Amino acid sequence: MKLAEDTNIVLKATEPTLGKIEVAPQVLEIIAGIAASNAEGVARMRGSLANSVNELFGKKERGKGVKLSLNDDALNVDVYAYLNYGVSVPKVALAIQEQVKQQLLFMTDLQVNEVNVHIEGVIPEKTTQAVDPDNLFGDDDDESENGEDK
């Protein structure tokens, strides 16, 4: 069962409280998304076209790349991530699982049943080419700066 966007999760208090505490699923997605994206080796999280458009206008979507489902009071988290080239996929996936589980437990006191990690791709390192300000177009002819032959 996928969580409906308007279905809040009621946190069970271990101590007497003055009322009930509810958390919106988007909050859990944001917590899991930040935890996963902070794992060493994660390049970025999967996002939709709407996420990309929102980021163009400066609105950072934190819950992207995370789906939640609740089955018989067991919270399952699916994380969709792109990794940096050259990292150990199993080690990074395990780190994502641990960080998501720990952060959700620490921040909401919810027990996570599963954290399924889906690696969507690998992002190669960006190579920056140095541009010579004296030779912007890469001319390799034998002219000096003042136009005279050497």
C-alpha cells in the first residue's frame, strides 16, 4: 500500500502526551532524501521533470528519489539514487540503508522495516579543461602575441 499524500502517520508516544503527534509523509520523504543524499558516493537523487523545473527556479526539492509505503504498520522506504563513478556500489548502498534507517528512527522514532536502494545510474567525474587566456581558440600556429612571426 502506497502512502496517500494526505495520510499522516501518527507517532506512538512512549510517555504520556497532551495529544497525538502526526507527521506528513512528505516529511519522512525529506528526512530519507537528505540522509540518502548525504551518504558518501551519492552524486544525486532521482527526480522528476517537475523537480528539475522547480530547481531551475531555485526551489530545491528535498524529498525527491524517495517513495514510502506502509504495510501492516511496517514502513518501507525505496530510495532511487545516482552514484559517483568509481565508488563501491554495495558499500554506498549499505551506507544509504543505514543512514536512512538511523535518521528516520532518530527524528521520528519510527521503526523502518526495509530500505530498498535502487541505483539508477553512475555519474562520471566532470573533467574541467584549462583554457589558456592567451590562446582561447587553441590556435597552434607560430605567431607571437603581436602578430609577428617568430
